[in-house]
Amino acid sequence: MVHVSKNKLKPNVSRDIARQFISTISSLDRKAAEIFFNDFFTPSERLMFAKRLATLYLLRNGASMYRISQVLKVSTSTIGSLNERFSRLEKESIVAACEQFDTSGGLLRELQNLVMHGFSMNPKRRAQWLNEFERKYQT
């Protein structure tokens, strides 16, 4: 759970800190960004970001809130909140940016497999994908 101080920042200070944070992240190369991400954020924060990104990807590809909730273990209210927060074009833009940088085929390839097999109506294909996913990630 994220802990935020009870002491509120002035809006202009908060805005300046956010701008500096974005500027810092956007100036990093891939390796430095990976180091920053792994060292700066806790494991639970990294998982939260990954689940949000995966949720946007799956929403963009037409997965139902129920299925996303089952697979990613997030509440339907969280999914609904993300779905309302981002327009269709914003989802497209975010996913396109991720696809551009995901040259290793990691997360997005898994999500593509999830869309193709994990949500399949064919029970054998779904079970095969789930078994492979669990074996790979020890979920």
C-alpha cells in the first residue's frame, strides 16, 4: 500500500516535482531506465504499474472486465476506473509506445498470448496457455 504524507504540498510545488520526475524519466536510456525503475520503485509499486499497463492493453484488445480481473487479480472497480480515466485514443497511444520499446517481446508477447489463448473459448487452448504461464512465472 502506498503511503502519502498527511502534509500537503502547495499545488505549484507538486506540479514542479511531477514535471521534474517526468523530465528525469524521459531523459534516461533503456538500461538506465531499467535500473531506475528497479531501484526507485518497490516490488509492489512495480507490480501495480505492470498490472495497470496490462489492464490498458487488454481493454484496448477487447477483453472483458471480468476476464481481466480473473487473470490479473485486480478488482473490476480498478479496471473500470482505468477504463474511464483513459480515452480509447490514449489507450492506443500508451500501448503503441510500449510496443515500440518492447523489442524483447516480454510483457506484450505474454499479453498477446493471453488475448489469443488465455481468453480462448476453447477450454483446451485456455488450459494449455494457463499451464504454460504458471510454469513460466510460478504463479
